[in-house]
Amino acid sequence: MKNDLSGFKKEDLIWLGSHYCVHGHKYIEHLPCFFKEKPDGICELSSFITQQEGGREMDANVLELLKKRQVPIHQYYGDVVRFGVISDTHMGSIYEHQDVLNLAYKVFKKEGIEKVYHAGDLCDGEGMWHGHAYEIHTAGADAQVKLCVEKYPKFKGVTTYFILGSHDLSFFKRAGVDIGNLIASKRKDLVYLGQEEADIWVKARKGKVIMRLSHPGGGSAYSISYHPQKYIESLSGGQKPNILLIGHYHKAFYLPCYRNVFTLLAGTIEGQTGFMRRKNLAAHMGFWIVEFRIDKDGSVMRFQPEFFAHYEKRVIKGE
């Protein structure tokens, strides 16, 4: 039996050995097609011979569905969402960069960003390693909360949503003090979402997606992508967010659509510490502005992150 499939475009076909086959349906996998190519790039399939097991013939309804198959262009032009991303400010550390933190929020304001997401470690905490006490300029939970409340940038119309990271939680682990609640109680523009991880709905006019802020544990891997990949692989299908923002590693990295999750490593606003230098760990200083589009079904169809980098200047004694 022969069925006419003329009119299929070449991108609808996949190459199988010496034949092309229409791609995308279980009924027609690995079936040989005979075609000739026209000058306009359209493949004219003059005949389609079914050679499935048992000699079954191609279902005419399947052929009709394939001919009508279309992808609507409007799915790539859904509602636009924009926000800022920042992480690991480590206020209280001698390696903090209040100048870069202030700059980040000036950029957010200038760019019309109203929501900023902070992926943890607002403050530097205490007792993180032997000798850490000599790498902070402000010690104690009350003092670091006061520092954050007074010095964290404040711009009208800009709200920051944050989680606590491992350094912030040093006070909680030692004395049960949750500095996130203390900071948020004194600054309405700093909204506390929880310890180490939080899921939030990001809404647009016609749809919404789940975004996760995460501040994991452990050290950096040799490959920057290793930790986010393993984290995403560990999630069951129903537990995956659409967007994942990861702090802690002090690295800036974009991993698009891995298991359908758009992932950013959020970078840092702290310079390379003595601890990081001893461990040969780089600090990717900077912040992000993200723009993406949500379709009516609540899917992320376009995702455009922009990283604003900052580079520490070399300091040479004697100059």
C-alpha cells in the first residue's frame, strides 16, 4: 500500500541509514520513505510503504495528524517577567564589597527591576572554620543584623526576597537565633522566605511558574556544572521547579533547560577570601538580571539571563 505524504518539510524528517523517515510518531519509526527534493527545499514523498511487523499498514488518521501538525508561534511571545538575582553578600566579612552591593541596586533601580531574589548568606556569620574570627569586622548575631538592616541598599519600589545560607545559619546552629526573622522585622523591603531553600510562584498575567531559591552545602566541584546537574538529577518529576537559583558556590553559571529546569548559579558579592585562596577557589563577583516569558500553560519558553561582572583590582604593596 502507498500513501502520499507530499508537502512535508525536510525538518520533519530524520535520516535513518539510506532513508528519511517522518519523525515524531510511534507508528512510523524506522519506516523507509522514498522522496525527491524540490528547489524550494520541500521534500516530496511520492510514496510511503509500510513495512512494520506483520505487514500492518499506515493508519490514515495518523497521516492526517502529521500533515496538520503545527507549532504555534505565540508560545514564544507570552508575558514578560524580569527580576534581579544576587547572592552571598557576606556582610560583616573583611572581604565584603559594599560598593558592589550598592552598585547592584543602583542598576536594578535604573533597569526598572522591582523584585530581587537573594540566594543566601546575607551575613558572614561566625565560627565557620578555624581562624574565621580574624576574617570578620563585625562579630555576633545582633551586630551583624544591625549592620544588614542599616547598610543593605534600600531603594523605593525595590523588594528583596531572601533565604538564609550556611553562614547566616551559624547563629541558629549555635544559639537558635534566626537572623532572617530579625532582619525582616526591621526592613519591610527585605522579605524572609526561609532557611536554605524556598519555592515561590512567579506570576504573570496569563500564567505562573515555580522558582526555587537554594543554598546547598558542600564544597565546590572541579566542574562548575557538576553540583547543579546532580541536584536536578536527584529530584523526582513532581518536585522540579521551572527555575532554580543557587547560591553558596560563589560561581556564576547558566544551565539552560536541564531536565526542563532553567538554572543559575548566582555568583557572589564577596571577594576571594583567604579560605578560598588556600583552596584554589575563584569568586565570580557580580549579579544577574533575568528576563523570561511564560506561556498560558505555565511553561518557560524563553529565558534570557544577563550577568553584570565585577573584577577586583590588583593591590601591590609599595605602589
